[in-house]
Amino acid sequence: MVVEGIEGDVDPILDPVLEKQVVKKGKSYKITVGGAELDWNNKFCIFMTCNLGNPKFSPELSAKSTIIDFTVTQVGLEQQLLSVVLTKEQRQLEESLNTLNREVTQNKKDLKLLDDLLLKKIDFKYW
């Protein structure tokens, strides 16, 4: 089931579904929604979409559901497009880019470690 256009609050009629208030009756499972008792299928999924740029959901709704933020930034789109183009055009360039990105990350970690070590040595000398 897909519910589109959530504005921050969900109709309370969906609370039993979100909380999975399922009762076993005999061999089947039942759920009461809006006063009506309905059969429950364990494979049932509900997806709710929101068009708001930065939605603020209530803590109750956040606790009852899993929220996934699919917001995409311009930089993120550019990196994805570059990756796709490099994959199609020149696989070796993409591998080089990935290697360089890993090296940059490692160098940043090393620089931080060396900065901390230098500060410790300077601090030690002046005490």
C-alpha cells in the first residue's frame, strides 16, 4: 500500500496498522482498522511518501515507522553521474578515482593523528 503526500501527521485510523496490533484468531490473523475487523497478511507493507524538503515528524510516528531520507543534493547527483559516466567510458579512471579517494581519506586520518601527536609533544615540553 502506498500513501502519498504525508504532511507530518498520519490519520489516527492507521495507528493499528503502524503498530501492527494483530490478533490471532484460529488459524488466521486479524486487525481492527476503523471499527472493521480485517484479515492480516504478514507480507503486507505500507509506504508513505512526503514531498516536504525537510519534514518534521512526530516522535510517535518516528517510533512506529522507519524513515528514509531520499533527499538528493546537487553535489551528490554530480558524483553519481560522474561515477556512471566513468563506469561506462573508462573503468580504469573510475578505479583510479576510488583509489585516490581512499588515499585522501587515509591521509586526512594520518594528518589528524600527527597533529595530535605534535600537540602532545609541544604540550609536554612546556610543562
